[in-house]
Amino acid sequence: MISVADARAALLDLVKPLDVETLRLADTAGRVLATSVSARRDQPPFDASAMDGYAVNAAEVEQHAMFKVVGEAAAGHGFQGRVGAGQAVRIFTGAPVPQGASFVVIQEDVHRKGDLITLSNDPGTNSNIRARGCDFAVGQTVTAPRRLSPADVALLAAMNIAELPVRRRPVVALLSTGDELVMPGQTPGPDQIIVSNTFGLKALLEQHGAEVRVLPIARDTDSALRTAFTLAEGADLVVTIGGASVGDHDLVAGVAQSLGLERSFYKVAMRPGKPLMAGRFGPRAMVGLPGNPVSAMVCGRLFVVPMVEAMLGLPDQPDRLKRAPLAIALPRNGPRAHYMRAMWTGDRLTPFDNQDSSLLSVLAQAEALVLHPPNAPAAAVDDLVEYLTL
Amino acid sequence: MISVADARAALLDLVKPLDVETLRLADTAGRVLATSVSARRDQPPFDASAMDGYAVNAAEVEQHAMFKVVGEAAAGHGFQGRVGAGQAVRIFTGAPVPQGASFVVIQEDVHRKGDLITLSNDPGTNSNIRARGCDFAVGQTVTAPRRLSPADVALLAAMNIAELPVRRRPVVALLSTGDELVMPGQTPGPDQIIVSNTFGLKALLEQHGAEVRVLPIARDTDSALRTAFTLAEGADLVVTIGGASVGDHDLVAGVAQSLGLERSFYKVAMRPGKPLMAGRFGPRAMVGLPGNPVSAMVCGRLFVVPMVEAMLGLPDQPDRLKRAPLAIALPRNGPRAHYMRAMWTGDRLTPFDNQDSSLLSVLAQAEALVLHPPNAPAAAVDDLVEYLTL
């Protein structure tokens, strides 16, 4: 058995960053920046007023001082002249501070009569001016690779970057196998169940940036599997679900090998999970997930999501697990890492009693996976454990 | 000034849950379930084997016992007969446990020769059988409202629910105002800047389930604003950005009122933020956000996202803030709640030094907003603070 970290590394070896495509900025949220980009301008592009008020020379600012208002500076419409001694310019938030001015007295500190103002309150020492380039200067970069957040998109807009190079979405083909499976909406036979992993994994991988193609369910025959694999043509990654372990009815590995899969097989020291089949399959990668619903989803999260991220060009960054205290005690763990479905109880995490890997109802309620490491000793209430948010 | 909680409540009063639409299950991840749905079947639908092995009568299970293998049960193909005394059925994971059997001996504990098996190891007390309905039973509900996670989608598939009632996406029209603004890719005049809030808010609101329509930038004239508002026809919520405070060049409120806005105006005791304009605007709601980039994004997160969630039918559930220790000390706070951009330093949060509301570069780096409550005393390193993940 190999560790979760070693299995992850072996799987990441099967994929590499995909091509770059150029998108309009408005379409890039959640996408991964492929090459670093630089600000085309300073922000603000001029010394700008941070408040509504009056722009004056800082040297003349003191309580009771009087100024003559000689003009106005609004956002988008600066004052074209120069502010001389004893002069002030009415100014609004975001407007360029006029030449000769170096202080904005906020309007609440001013008494105005006609075109004369008096500083009726102590204006303090804050100039209320944002210096040119204080947010960013020309050439400042947003560094790739980076998954673009809403704030990143706002920042790139302010930098006047209208189009962006991003990695194209990895195409993942999902192939559920098994005579026991039928699609939702169909009427299952007495020995059948409804396929669920495909739908859950599709949602999970799309959430992380993949484009998912759901293939028809493959029956447990060589020919059905062969046909199914031909439908995966063009995908960057083929993920099979079920049929990949060592049972007599598990044909996937054999068929895939006859079609050219260079097969690796990993027994991973984890629960839920167990065997993973993987390998290079012509121009693409292939991963075989266990058919148990919860195992498939947890292995999808721990192994397939990082492969998607690697194809998006993101650095290999093992999940940064946070720590939180336990609300209940845990017994000592065996040799396999146990990813326990858990929910929050206030600020503490409560793993569910029944961790059986068939229980989707428990997975759907779970808010986090608590990691009970291999051979960990028993943990007490309030002991800190690492967890992964679901 | 009113509190953040009171402002939020006033804004939520302006919206209500939208209509319901029916979608295919595969399209529902991230959408909000509008009415509760019930499982159409038990899962598993029969007592099912949890392992590959041999199904026998539990009463006959003991080390060295011998059985005759009389048939096979695979996933999708049960054994049709009854398992009699001294008999075993070869069984695979997910197969129905045949009549007469009540225990699955795992294959690793069995020695097989021809059609005879001997229990070569102690088979233990775990029957390796998943009881019918142990995951869920017919009629078990997934309760609305609920934003559907990947695991929920998997669970609903297993329940054989092929189509789902979800709330339609709220249509939000975003209107940036100001003579100082130009679109990314254009060449700004010397007094102009690039519009950024629209792009950041679009990404933010789409992330939370809205369909966002970006209107052309409105210039600072009555007629430009009137035209812009007509383009918002059909939206459920109009969000204006900038032009909504009390400056002489802030025309939005006046124009909106002349077009029928029943205006409310809130001075909110928060930083960044300050004035919010809001009201009922014919059949829709309107919110006016401050034009400062960071203020707009933070107010978008704290106020507009909850409005989107309310239109999606989600319950009013103030952000459940988590707590984490501070990596640096904070001075005591004034009367306004301060939402401080912060990043993680290990398990602790470090608010950035410069919290000026114009700094998008700081927002883009931030991983969380630390809440320094109104009039909070100074906080020391390692004091717990509430935060909101960005």
C-alpha cells in the first residue's frame, strides 16, 4: 500500500498543463491565468481626492483660515488651472488634485458663503489624497498561475487588461460501468440501482474548472467497454467508476490494457478508497475510481481534482489543511488514513458515527472531511485535527 | 447610522423568492432546491454484499466450516435460488444477498477447491452486508431550500430523481456611473480610470447564483442615467455603483426617484462602506453601492449576495462567521464595524497594514475579511476574531 501523498504524486505524473486560450476579461472568473500580466497604467493615474471637499495648499491649512473658491474638480473633469495662495478648488471624490494643491479639507470641516470658505473645524493632518500609483504602478504584475477570483478580475480591469491568457478547461470523460446501473428516471430491475457517482463527480469536477462529458453507462462486457472507450476520444482524462478492482466481474482494466493503457495500480492506504487504477492511455490519462459512491467522491476530491488543477497549470500544492478542535473523541486509527465525513458543531468538528462508504446520505450532510492520519493515537474532545472543507 | 445587521434586514425586505423552474438533475449543481423531494426507492434496494466473497447462513459460520458453492450473485445479477444448509453462493460487491444467506465471508478468508470452500481464517462477526434502506428509505426527503452540492446531486441521483424544481436565477443589472469611467481596452483620458467594480461584482454575484447583465457605463447626466435605467427593464435587482452619496455630482438617487424609486437611504456603521442607497423600484429592488472599488466589493459581499440568496429562496442566515487567532495586534476600533482584508499566516490571520478602501491590490491578495466589531477594545496576538472567507 502507498500513502495518499505518493498516490497523488503518481497521478499528477500522468498529466501536464494544457494549451492557452485568450478570453475577454468578463469571462475569466474562476479560470486559471496562464502567463503573468502587467498593469498598463498607474492606479490612481494621478493624485486623487479621497473625499468630497476643497483642495488647497497644505501649508495654508489651519483652523479659521479663509480661501477663495476658484473652480471645481470632479471625477472625470479635473481643474485645469493652478491653485494659488489663498485659493481653493471645490473637489469631489476621485477627482485629480489640481496643481498647487496638496491637501483636501473635507466639506464637513468647511463653512462656505458665496465663493469664500472658512475652515470652521480643525482639519487634522490627513491630506485625504491618494497618491498616484498607491494601488499599483505600470508594470506591476498579476503572477501566473493563479485562479482568478472576483477581486482579481476587478484588479485586472483597473489595470486596463481587456483580454487574458488562460488555460483551456480540461475535458474529463466520466464512464460508469456495471450491469447493476441505470440512469435516473429509468425503472431499475430488481437487482439494479441508479447511477449516482457520475452525477456527483460531474458537479465536483466542473466546480474545479473541468469540462465534463458523461459517457453512457457501460455494461459488464468487453464489447460494451470497448465501445465506451471509443466515446472518450478527445478527452484529456478518462475517469472510470467501478469495475476496476480485482473481482471476477471487474473487466475495465483488462479492456483498457488491450486498448493501450499502460496500467499502474495503486493500493492506497486510505479509507474510504482502496484500489485506484491509473495509467497513460494514448494521449490521455486514465484513472479508475472505486464504484462505492462515497469512495468515488472522496477519491475524486483527493486525486482527480488535483489532476484537473495540474492540467490547468496550477502548482502542485497538497491541500492546505486547516485545523479545528474535535467535538467528540476518536479511537486510535489503523494503518490507513481515514477521511471522516464530519459536520460543524459551533467551532468544533463532529465526525459522523457511521462512516460506511456506501452512505451518500451521510456525505451529503457532511461539511468537512476530518483526516485521522495512519496509525494516529486516539484523539480526545478538543484535540486539534486537520480537515478539508467540502 | 444603522448597524450592518439592520441594513442587511432592510435590504432583504426588498426582495422575495423567485419562481420555480424544473431542470434535469445534471444541470442542478449549485442551484437552490425549491421544494422538498422524496426518495423514490430504498438504497440499497435489497440487502447487498459490501465485499467480494461467499454468501452463507450466519448460523453456519465458523472457522474450518465447509460449504458447497451452488451459484453466483453479481452486481446487477442476483442468485435466483435459496441458499440451503451447507451451501454458499459466490457473491460480489453490490450484489443482492440471496434468500437463505445472512453473512458474507470475504474471499480472503476462504480456501476454494472446485465447488467446495473452507473458511480458512476466522471470519469475524461483521456480516459484510448492507441492509436494505440503510442509506435511505423510500420517502426520505431532501429538504428545500437547499443549495445543491455535488454530494447532494449524487444522493438525488441515487434516489432516482431525474428532474428537480429549483429557483430561477435572479437577474441582476449592474450599472456603473461616472464621467471618470471607461471600459477595459479603451484609452482613458487624463482624468479617467478604468471601470473595475462592474467586473468584480459580476464575478462575485455569478458565483452566488445570479445571472448578471452588465449595462453600459452611465455618464453623469440625467438623460444618460434615464437611458441606463430603461436598459435594466426585466431585471430582478438593479445595482448601481457610484454616484449614490451626497456629493453634488451624485445624480443617481434623484433620477431613480423621478422614475419611481421609493428610496431608502442607509448610513451603515461599517468600514469600508458608508452610504447605501436602496429602495423598491417598480417591480424590482434597487441598491446603490459606493463607487470605491473595495467598498463596492465588500458591500456586494455583505449585502447584495444575501439579496441574491433571498431571491433564490434561501433562509436569511447571517454569515456564519468562524473564528481564528490573530497573528498581529489590532488597535481598539471606533463606532463602525471594520471589515479588514487579511491573509492567513499558518493558522492565524494577518490583517493588511493599509486598509484604504481604494486598494484593489490588497483586496485581491486577501483571503478573508476579519471583523473588528464596533467599539471593540484593542486585540492582542492570538486573540480570536471572527472572519469571513473570501
